[in-house]
Amino acid sequence: MTWRRRAATSEQAQRAGEDFSTVVRAGDIVLLEGPLGAGKTTFVQGVARGLGVTERVTSPTFTVVRQHACHGHPTISTLHHADVYRIHHLDEVVDLALGELVEERGVALVEWGELAASVFGDDVLRLSIAVDDDDVRIITATTTKEDRREALDAWSST
């Protein structure tokens, strides 16, 4: 299934991310796709806020993965924010061991997720951010996780 949400401003993109924090669960890997400047990091900042991250969230382009403690969330204690833009081989994505990191009350959001999709298979949440002619972001969520339908219905209706 597919769900969509529009974001005309950076604040709305962050709010979409914050609302999306109610969709994710411990153990989830979320692949974010979209062109440079589409707002992937802005969206992650909103998710982080929704999960109780209190520190500043920036793009992990050069560090590849940043970990942020989630404060006050009942089931998620760590947000792993990855950016695989500079990774050249799928073996490097495997070496990040994101699947293992999320096993212990973590969730991973992976920017440039289309580059790593084959590593994680279909059991992920995918978000695609497109920019229309009016500079509005169209955020499209897809997943095979049936147990997320209700939460995604609520997320997309906001």
C-alpha cells in the first residue's frame, strides 16, 4: 500500500516526520529516498523530535551513521540516522550492521535508502520525497507491514 502527505514548508516536513514517529517501532529500518535537497534530513529531524531526541540532528553524510538517544519513548531508546550517499559498494552497507543495531530498542532511518534497498529486502518502511513544480514536498510511504496500516492512514490524513 501507499500513503501520501504534502509538506509546503520545512516546518510541515518536520511535522510530517514528527507524526511519522508514531508509525515506527523498535527494530524498524526506514529507507528515505529523494533528490538532493528534497528534505530527507529535515524529515528525520521531525522523527527525532517525536522520539524524544533532544540533541541537534544533522546529516550524517561524512560520518555515515549517527546515534541519538531517545528520551521518554516507551519502546525506542536509540535513533540510528544513516546516510549511505558516499558508500560505493553494498558490502559497506552490510558492514554498517543496521539490522543488528535496531534489535536492541533501536530504529534506523537511512537517507539515500534506494542505494541500500537490496540489503534490507521488503520488510522495511520506505519513504520517497519528491519536489513538485511549486517546491512542495510530496512524501510517499510504502510498506508490506500490515500492522502499520492504521498508523499510516492517520499519518497521511493530517
